[in-house]
Amino acid sequence: MGLISTSRVWRTALKDNSLSVKKRVNQASLIDRANKTKPVRTLNDVKAIGEQWPPHDLPESSYELLRRSAETYAERIAISYFETAENHHQTRKLNYRELFQGVTRVANLLHRLGVCQGDVVALLLPNLPETHLALWGAEAAGVVMPLNPFLEAKAISTLLSTAQAKVLITLESDPVLIEKMFDALADAPTVKNVVLVSSEIGFSCEEIQSRFTALQSPVKVHDFTKCFLNAPVDHLESKRKISPDEVASYFCTGGTTGLPKIAVRTHAQVIANTWMVSAMLGAALNEESVLFCGLPLFHVNGVIITGLVPFFKGASVLLGTPLGYRTSGLIPKFWEIVEQHRVTAFSAVPTLLVSLLEHPSAGYDVSSFRFAICGAAPLSAEVLQRFEQTCQISISEGYGMTETSCVASLNPVDGEHRPGSVGLPLPAQELQAAILDANGNYIRDAKTDEVGVVGISGPNIFSGYINARHNEHAWINRGDGKKWLNSGDLGKIDKDGYLWLTGRAKDLIIRGGHNIDPSVIEEALYAHPEVGLTAAIGRPDGRVGELPVAYVQLRDGASVSEAALLTFVSKTIGERAAIPKAIIILEALPLTSVGKIHKPTLRHMESVAVTIKALEDKGVEFSTVNILEDGVGGATVQIQTRVDNEQHIKDALKLFTFPYEIIPMI
């Protein structure tokens, strides 16, 4: 994906020092109260802070939050950005005044294109300062929907049509992205305007407009920089007064692969989660903090944890290249970047921590670091321990999803970290494991340490999905009048309030923090004429958590090979991460009594297979490897071996997160 340099915009468009201030509410006073609150160490601390909800002076929208921050922290740096890891010392900077002015300009730019309350503006952008301007500007004008640029055109087209997007903002310097845009818009008739973020090299708006014209398309093409420069900086031309209950954003729940559900989030829900995370972090995050952003800005983590939360507290966000952690050469330079820019925190997925272990921090000054948050996929205790010991950085494991606006629970930065747990609920957030029947109906609350489906309630819970069908099993009715989200995850809550995830009721495959919908793989296989039944699952992997694999039962008389099937689906699956690492043909797939494919059996087969391979690769002797099911969806790998092999087995399996036990040979 191409890079961008629009320094002319920052030199000319952001020189106006005026601010549009309709009412003066001191954002600093709200933050000061949070910072002076007793540090969160226990569940009682969380409850005490939660009793403050809702603060009377909470911003009513993201636009109001940024306006207040511009007033309070005007000259402080909001965003620093470097284009390449090699030249990370060369940064473009936006202070809070410039950030708010830029957001106002984008909102006015979109208003002039006809965007009103409820109209959807889609973004197809990498991590750029312009992406933040577009995100919050679109929320001020209408509704923003950030999309993953790595999705295939067909998926992008479907999402645009489902959301009835009216405007698309994308990057003109990336030929692949431009061709993808043309393909996507051919089947997305609601998009009438395309705004191109310009660069010094790439297609011109005139060239792209001429192509649309030749295709007899009604789409009009606009230059971001020109429209930006011509838009007012000191007020919203729409005169819009944003209500907290108005829709702010559509976010896609499926990560980077598959066709995701579209979640509807209001300003109130997003602001609530911003306050909740800020309150949980307390003084650990303040106006002196520098948060590194390497996760994509089409993902809620990148937008909230390394976006709106630091903006709320007057901190600085360091945007590291358009592709973030996916940038070649960034990981080897990471600790140098930390030292140079005095990074105090970052948000990560387990695969990042594994990669960073290959590039130790020894020799670099990382004393600025205060904390790091890790989520999105299971983190093995071995990786956590090695990382904290090697890098001398504390990791707070957390839990959340698009449907909770971002974060639902977190190990307290200033309290006890319990490895393997995803922490305590955020202030004003409730967690409850529930026992449900086969149809998802509530039976009772789970007891302490009893596994159940994780239910989540709080002011940050999303409104629902665009597609009404997707909402059918989204909620748990506990009979208390509260809105409880059915997370689809299995977990237990200990006596101190810490949440421990034990599995997923959902079938999503989580590869390095990316959610892969198994149906994407299954549908591709079902398109082959010789496939009878198929099921895609996650294979345990020590580096990325899970890898997609598919099991197939052929039609009677069929003789296609596994290699041929893999070649077939590789051509039809849009995202590379979703292409199966292996396809296994079985004579018959395991079925339930009602004829459904029983995926737990396949997962157990994979756990046994990867265990055997790991032991054989390390030369560890063993007698048998079996699975012991616990009756509630979980299972433990049992390894029969000599007692003196225990340490060798631990070494062989240290990167895996599935439970196992050693059975001494008699």
C-alpha cells in the first residue's frame, strides 16, 4: 500500500489558531478527578469508581470530546506520525488545536457532499493522520464505517451496499486499492462520491474521474486536499447538535477476513467506553503519555485504545507507518522507536509479543514504558512470562469486542495481574457467566468458578447489528431489565471478580488477533463439486494462536486430492489469512445425533495431532496422547509418559495455550 505525504495541508490549512467554543467545560477537571481517584487494584475499587457513572459533564459526542481537548490541551501534541521504520525520527505532528480544526474541516467537506445525520461515510485507508481526521469528521457529519483495505472487492462491495454508504474516502496512491475500489463500486450503487487522499505520486483525480465517466458511472471524484482547504475551520456548517443517542459508527466485527457483521454504535456507547477505560487506567495514562499505535484504524482497538482514550486524556498518539505492525522492518526497530519517542504504552496481540521476543530490548532505554495491553487472542503463560522477564515490561491482558465498543475487562495496571485471566470488569461494566440451554435461553447465573457463557452489561454495549437476523442470539435475558450481551465466549469468574476465558461458544478462528469466519472457508469448499461435507476449525499454533484448517468428507465416488482442494479454495478465498493451512479428507465427518457436524471432535483431533508433532520434533518419548472432555465444551490433552520427561514436555508445549496433563506410565 502506498505512502502519503501531504505536508502542504498542515502548513497552510492548520495555521488558524481560532477554536469554535460554544460552551466552556473544562475537560481537565474531568480528567483530574479520574487521575486523583484511588488506583484500581481490586474489584471493590472498580465498583467504587463505577458509582460515579455517569459523570455530569461527560462529552456527548466524539466531536465534543475533541473540542474540549483542543481547548484544554491546544498546543500539546495529539498525533505524531512517521512513514517508514527506517526514518522514524522524521515525524509529522498535529497538536490538539490542529486535530480539532482538521476534524471540523472534514465534517464540513462531507456536509458539502450532502452527508447528513445518519448518512454513512466509508473509509478505505491505512493508518495516517488523515485517517483520524476522516474518522472523527465523518462522525461529526454522519456515520463513519472504517473498512479493512485488505478485504477483496466483493466483500467491500457487499459491506458498502449493506450499510448504504454514500461517500467513500480512500487513498489515490495505491494502484491495488484503486482497482479494488473500481471493482467494489461497480456493485455498490449507493456510493455517489469518492474522496481521494492525495500524495505526491499516484493517480490524479482527473484520471480516476475519467474512468468512472467512461464506465457511465454517476460517481463524482473529489480531491481531499482541495476540499479540505476550502472547508471552514471554525464551525460546523451543518449547525448539527449531536445527541448522545445518535449513531456514531458502523464497525465490522469479523476482523480482517470473511464477511463480518456490521455493529451499530452510538456516541454515548463509545464515549462511555472511553471514560471506562480511562478510569480503569487512572494516572497510568495522562497528558505526558505517548501511546504507540500499530494496530489498524479499521479496528476498534486502534481507534479507541490508541485513539479516543488518549485524546480524552490529552496524551500523544504515535502512529507508526501506514501498515503499523505489518510493516516490514518495524519490529526490529521497535525498541529503538520506543527509546527515541519515549513511548509509555502500546496495545498488542500475542503474535506481536512473540515477534518482539526475537528482537530483545537489551541495550535500549525503555524506562519510559508504563504498561502494555494485550488482547484479541489467547496469550500463553509461557510467552507472557518470557516477555515480561526479557523486556521488563508489564502486560495487562484484557478482553473486549466490537460489541462492547472495545474493552470489557482488564487486568489492573496498578493491581494484581493474574496470568491467564483477562482481568476485572471496567468501572460501570458488569460481567456474569450464565448457564444457557441448547437454544441460548437463560437458565441461571453460573456460580463462582463455574463455566458459563460470558454475559456483559453496561453503558458501552452496542445497539445491535444492521441485519436483524444477526440479533436473534445476541442477547441474554436475565430478567433484571438490563441489556446483557451474549459474548459467545465461555468463561468463569473467580471469587475476586477476575474473568477467565475457557473457550468459545463461537466457532470463530482467531489467527494472530484476526477473526476468521469458518463459513468463508466452508462455502469456498462447498463450491467444489466433489465435496460432500466440510468443517473449518482452528489448529492450535504456538505463534499465532490458531491456524485455519478444513476437514472434508467427499461425495460418494469422488477422488479429488487434498492438494487439489487446497489449490481450488486458494483461488476463491479473498483474504490470505483465511486460506487453510491444511485440508484433511476423512471417510466420514463426526456428526451429532441430529446430523450436525461435531466440531469439538475435530478440534480435539487437532490438539492431539499438534501435541504429538511437538513432542516428536523435540525428541520427547511418550506412550499415548488422548483427550479428556470436561462435559461443558472444554478438554484436556493427556500425555502418558515417564515422570522424568515432565520438563521436556513443558518445553515442547510452552507456546501452546490448550490445557494438558501428564499421566505417569505405570
